[in-house]
Amino acid sequence: MGQRARGADGGVEAPGLVLLPRQGAPRLLGPRLLEHLGLETLPPVLESGGDLLEQAGFHARADADDTWERDGVAVRAGEVPLEDGARLVWTWPVSTQTEEATGRRVRYLGLASHDLRGALANIRSYAAMLLSGRIPLEPKAHRGLETILRNADRALSFSQDFFDASRAELGSLSFERERQPLEPLLASAVEHQQSAAKTAGVTVVLDGQAPLPLVEIDGGRIQHAVEAFVQHQLSRAQPGEYIHVRAIPEASGVRIEVRREGLPLSEEDIRLIFRHQERAFREKKLEDPLRMHLARQEVEVHGGSVGVETDAEGSTLYLTVPGGSMQELAPPAAAQP
């Protein structure tokens, strides 16, 4: 439910709660929710937590999918599905963090990241050393070490995404801009996903494109976002389908598309695609929801945007990279190192 606000006595303030049954009127569970939203009574009809916030005059913040604002007041909100089909909507006031408190939180995340990733890296290093061929291994031991190596890589990737997303929510996501071409970055993103695509029986291709301008970006961040889009499309692709990655120069920058040709995403999938907490509860897994959430943060920190488009033949995830002048084109791909 995010960071808990503290009351005047320094204790953790209770959340605001309302139950949305499958049928009938919403049921308020304590007075906190009305206080958080500045309401005297609940609206008589509510379809969702988002509907409640909108009726109370709040609007969703672009940089945090569970934070809502109204006239300088911010609350975090979400909903949890219950076994009987009802939903529990919660609210929490957003406490104003001082710069010093934010700095302490960022440093704490740095220490946690160092300790966790260091331990995982050691496990991975020893597994890779044993698999190097210098030590004879029985087939069962070899397969076991390969599993350890894969899981260590997966855990390292997930932990990096988790800590980066946590830093981004504190406004401290690290990135360094550098003027560079997009073509090598896109080619690398596609190449990194070829093994997973082959396993899934899906073809991922980088389409030819018009000459692209140089852009001032953190290449690693934008490549991560593109790969996150490819991985999301792969997770929903059927064997034999195609995923196309293409870049389109625009007046204000460059639009990068990751299109899957096949059954389009549902309206519910489109609504939730970047809402990592709701997706995690719904799908009972964290990796892809968190990865897509971070991808949006990585694009938005550059001043770009993300989105989804569908038609009868497939679904397109896109991101925009602002800036870049068509007078300053990248060298032809054949001339790039």
C-alpha cells in the first residue's frame, strides 16, 4: 500500500477503507477514507477505486500510478480483490518528504541493493565457474548448476528493476544523457531477446526505418524500456506470431513502436498495462508488471511518454523520445561500429 503516513502522535495512521460488494451499495469501514478525500458521505454508486477518487475531484498523477491529487492534496489509493468477488478500496495520505528524509531513503536503498545484488552475484559467479568445464560434473549436477545460473540472472534483473523503480518514485532515478544514434540501441535490444523469442516460437524483427536523428538520452535506460516492451509482447505471443520493433522520426522527436501481430490486448489489459500493483495482485506475479512500470518511469524521466494502441490485427506498445534534429542525422547503420 506504499509509504504509511504518520499521525500527530508519531504513530502509523490507519488506512481509509471502503468495501465494494458485488451487489449493493458501498460500505464504509471507518471514518478515515472520508477524511482523506475531504468528503462528508460516500457516493451512492461506485464502480471502482478510481471512480471514487474521480468523483471526489482527484486526478491520477502521471508519474505514480497509485497516487491521486486534488488542489495540492495527495493520497495513495488502490483496491484489493476479495475471494467473494467484492473489492476492498484503500486510501492513504501522502506525507510530505523532506529532502533530507528522501536522501536517507535513497542511501538506504543503495545499501540494500549492494548487499542483495552482491550475494546474488557471488552465487552466479560460483555457478558459472563450476560450469566452465574445468571441473568434471555429472549430468544431474550440470543441469542443477544451469538452473542456479538462470535463477540468479533472473533474480539479479528483478532486484535491479525493483531498486530502480523505488528510486524513481523518490525522484532519484539515476540517468546520464548523451547524444547518440538510436539504431545500435534498438538492434541490441532485439538481439538480447532472440533466445527467449526462439524458445517461444516467436519471430522478433527490427524493421528498416527512415534516417533517425541523434537524440540526447541515457541509452541504457531507453534500451531497457524497449526490451521491457518486447518481453511484455513475448509473454502474450502465440507460436508463429511476429513482433516488430521500429522507430519513426517525428517533429518533436522519435517514436519507438513494439508491435505484436496477433490477438489484440483486451480493454482490461490496456487499462492495467502500466499499473504494476494492480497487475501484480491480478496476475499473482511481479516481474513483468514491475518491469513495465519502470519502463514508463525511464521514458518519462527523459520527458517522453508511453502508450498502447490496438486494432483488429494486433497491439502496439510505443514510447516517445523527445528532441533530436533532423539536420543532425545518425550515420548509416553500415557505417556504425
